[in-house]
Amino acid sequence: MKLTYDPRYNIAYLRLHAKTAEVETIHVSDEINVDLAPDGTVYGIELLNANIQLAREDAGQLVLQNEATGERTAVKLPIA
């Protein structure tokens, strides 16, 4: 899994799987697209207007939390 951000286009992409097949992009809203494989597997989620979406919560940090242990890791996102 990988979260990337392209400041040139202000787009973030959460890649859940490497694309090994053609995907269908589902337009969820003006700010979210989801890439699906023919079997329904989610390959990734694209966030448009990402600087606003990603900075709304947790002061612009990406927080990974283990729900079983409560362990948290935070990474400051490089978003202007």
C-alpha cells in the first residue's frame, strides 16, 4: 500500500494493489475516484483537491493506527 501526492496537480493516490489489469474508474464525487478491477478488487483511490481533503483531519498528518493495540504512527504530509 502506498500513498502518493503530486503537488503539480494537487492529486493524492492511495494504491492498494499494483495495477496488473485494466481498471475501471468509478467517479464517486467531484473529489474522489476509485479504480476497480473487473473482479471488483479496489486498486486505488484518487483524491482530487487533495491538499484540502488530506489536511482536514489530524493537522495534515497521515496517521496509521493498529486498532488491536492502539499503537499509532503519524507522518507529516508534504502538502502546502
